[in-house]
Amino acid sequence: MPTLRLTQDDAADELLGRDPLALLLGMLFDQQFPMERAFSGPRLLADRMGVDTLTAADVAEADPEQLTAWFQGPPAIHRYPGSMAARAQAVCRLLVERYDGRAEALWTDAPDGATLLKRVGQLPGFGAQKAKIFVALLGKQYGVTPPGWREAAGEYGEEGSRRSVADITGPGSLAEVRQFKQAAKQAAKAAAGS
């Protein structure tokens, strides 16, 4: 079981380290929301559902109104609780249909990084960039390293990079990732303005 330090909250990080579905949902929630709060969301959801470990079947079969209420909190699991609850349910339904409800089945038998990237990219809410970041997170911190995983993750898979949640191992690296993201935003604004 990997020791993750993505949220800077021991209970949330512990769940991410032992529950592949929690890690996958944390990545799903990492959109227009602070990274550490996004990855803390699965712990909040598990607490509100009254479970120690999330299961795709439970989320897939939950009453949509109840699921939305759990996402609304307070505190809210995500900035957009209604749409993120629906997206989480769609991800879990896909996992039930294709992977026997097991998030780790996305990667346990992936023969190579390209296949892993393709599988992750087929999940609702996982575009090309998010899929690459998740492949990098799996490789760098979860021990999922099929041949070609770094190539599939692109620049997010580079050794020593500080680009994404895949590179966060504590408060110092969290600050470095934030600095990188701010610099990238400023460069994009400058390029758009010229």
C-alpha cells in the first residue's frame, strides 16, 4: 500500500493509498477545484456514505438525489456538486459494466502504457490531459509501471518534474507544483495577449 501525501490530511491520504477507487475519484474531482480538496473528496464521500472503503457498485446504484446531497455537504465535495456527483456515478457505472466494479482492473492487466492511457481516457470526465496525469500518478506513486507508462504520460511522466498532482509528495512539492501551474497560466495569458 503506497503512502500518499496528496491532500496533507492523514485520513484522506490513507484512503487514497489503500482504495484505488478513491484515488480515481480524487483525480476525477481535480477540475476547477484546489488539488488537495479534490483528493480529499473521496474521504468525505465515504464518511457520508457510512463506509470505510468506497465501492463502484454502491456509488453506481446510489439514488442520484441522495448522491447529490452527499456531494453538497457542507462542506461541498466539489465546487459543482450536482454535475460532479453525476459524473462520479457515470464513472462507477462504467467500472461496474466493464471492470467488474474494480478501479484497479483498469491497470492490473494493462500490457503497456498506451493501453492504460486509452482505458483511463475512456472514463467519463477524463480528457487527454487528465488521463496522462493519472497515468503519471499511478506510475510515480502507486507502483503501476507497465512498459511505456512514462511515454504515455508525456511530460507528466518525466522524472523530477513538478507539473501535477503526480509529483506531490508533501507540502514542499505541493508548493512547487502550485508555482509551476501559476507560471504556466501567466505564460498562457502573455501569449494570448501578444
